[in-house]
Amino acid sequence: MKTFFLSLISMGLAYTATAQHVVSLEQSRQAALAYSTAIKNGQLKVSSADFGLAAAKSSYLPSVSGTGLGLYGFKDFVPAIPGILNKGIDNFYLLGVTAMQPLYAGGKIETGVQLAVLQQETSKILARQSVDSVVLLTTQKYWNLVNLQEQEKTLAANEVLLNNVLKMQKDMLASGLIARNDLLKVKVQLSQLMVNRSKLQNGRRLALFDFSIYTGMPYDSLMVMQDTLDKANEPILPGLSPDTTLSATTNYQLLLKQVQGERLQTKLSKGDYLPSLSVGLSASQAGSFNKAIGSSFAPAALATLSIPISDGLWGRTKQKIKQRKISEQIAQNNLRDGSNQLQVGILKYWYDLKDQLTQIRYAKENLLQATENLKVNQDNYKAGLSTATDILDAQAAYQQAAVTLNTAYADFQVKEAAYAYATGKINSK
């Protein structure tokens, strides 16, 4: 058995020696964050929301508009009037500038700015959600590749084991101690292992290509993940109990923003039946191009007051407010239901982690038993107390136990990342 474990170590070292491009989890995350289109689009949406806020704030400023009018007639549209108008008028122009400053608009300007701020905050939350999603998927893809690397090492070590058994059988066959049929059984199992190893290598290449596409890192068949599965130590749960606090989770924050948005929309609708008041200045210049009449400049101050009456009492606005109140209630219901679902999700990920720890413990115990069983069958086979079938069954059981343990450790890392994402702490890992 000592020979077997030495072979296992040598195969692991040989695998590492051929790896020319080592990638860490942090490198993978940073590459994915820099490459992700979803993150870039999220930042663009934040910039768009910034412009939207600036546009909303511009409503506080005066609005200035200019008008111009020019007329030219093919005949006089105002004939000459002796003693008053020496010649007829066949052209006319009017130029005017008006500036209006809203003093009160039913609170709609302020509410519009608040909605723009809300949109800006929401876009930032969505941008952060994109970042968290990229980190989660990168982490899971990374640990999947680590698992595949470990499985390759396991199959390589078992190949060495079977080759040692095959060599021992050839010597025993030459001495006439076993039948040729026993040798064929080992060759068949060795061939099946080689097929499984080939499938695993192809699966790893595919996973590596997917990893490269997602992170934007150049594909390299010799790329290996830096981490290994620390099977000597048992992983630790992230905390003594599940963290069901939702304040740090983006989904909960979005639900809150939805409630705020519905309230502001109701407030905006209420502004439709409140009075609005604006003041302004106007200046105009009128005359004719050929100076048939003198030009005149006319400045003026003006004020407008609008008071909706029917809309607020029995019209469309009153019914719209009722609709808005219903929308607010729906948003509140969604917040309550969504919060419950988010907490259930956190609990599920937590208990998945606990279950995974149990699987790791059983897998470690199973591997110890399979290792001892393999050693006993090797010794018995050398002493002629067991058959080739016994040692091959023991080898298959050992191989399966080692593969199961690798997967159990890798799955814990994947599920731990999912739990961190659900609790809003994926970027703190």
C-alpha cells in the first residue's frame, strides 16, 4: 500500500509539473469583472441615470423660449393711408423671448427629482448585482475545474495501481501461479479506466474553454487552477447560524426601491390636481423689413396660475390616484412575500452546506474503509488467499470513494459561494 501512496504523490507532482499557466481564484474574479458585458452595461445604466437626474433638476431652472414670425405679401396687405401711412405694408416681422420660472407645480418638480434619484440608486444596486453574479459564477466555474483536476489525479493514481497489479500478474502468470483469464480481467478494467480518464480530460477541456470565455482569459489547455481540495481538513460553516439579515442583499434592496417608487408615483399623480404657479418675463420686437412702419420693443412681466377643478373632484386624476394606491399595496405585498422567499432561500443554502459537511464526513469514512479493504485484498492476493476479481472490486470501490470525496469537497465550495451570494457577502470572500 505504501507503493500505492507514493505513486499517488508522484502522479500529482507530475500533473503539476506539466501545468505552465497557474490561475488563482482572485485572478479569475478580476479578469471576469473587467471582461463582463453585464457589468459594463450596468455602469452605462448608472451613467444614464446620472443624466436623468441632471435633467430632472433642470426643471428648477427657468425655461426660456424664443419665437420669430415673418410675413411677406405679393401685394400690400395693409394699403397706404394718406396722412397716416405713406406707403402700404407688404411685410412684417415679430421677434420675442419669454422666460418662465415655476414657483409651485403641485410638488411635481421635487417629486420628479426624487424619482430620478431613486432611479439612480436602483441602477447602482443593479450594477452591484451584476458584479455579485459574475463573482458567483466565476467562483463556481473555478471550483468545478479544481474538482476536475483532482479527479484526473485520482484516475492517474488508480492507473498506476492497476498497472502494478498487471505487472504482478504477468510475473505470476509466467510462474504458472494464475490463469490467463485473471490477467485479462485486469486489462479490461484498466481499459475502462483509460476510457473514463479520456472522457474526464475532454470534459475538463470543455469546462476550461467555458471558463476562458466567461472570464475573458485566453484559452490555454495547460491552464490549471491554483487551489487544491484540502481533504486533510474539514471545511467550516460560515458562522454558527444562518444569517437571514436582508439589508445587505440586492434583491431586498430592489424590493424596497419598488415600494418607494410606487409611493413617489402616487405623489406625482396627486400633483396633477394641485395648483401651479409660474412667473416670467417677455420681450418682443415688431416692425417691417422695409421700415414702412417703425419697429417697437415691448417688455412685459407675466404670471400664470392653473387650478384644476374637475380632475381632482370627479375626473380622471381622482380615479388615477385610487389606482396608484392599489399599486402601492401590491408593492408592499411583494416586499413582504419577497422578503420571506429570500430568507427561505438563505436557510436552504445554509442547510445545503450542513448536508454537504455530513456528506464529506461519510465520504472520508468511506474512503478510509475502501483504502483498508484494498490493502487487505492486495495482501491476500499476494498470499493466494483472494482472486483477481476481489482485488479489482476493491480497486473500483477505492476509486469511487476517492472521486466521491473530491466532489463532496468541491461542492461545498460551490454551495458556500451560493450562500455568500444569497446573504450579500459574495464580494467579501
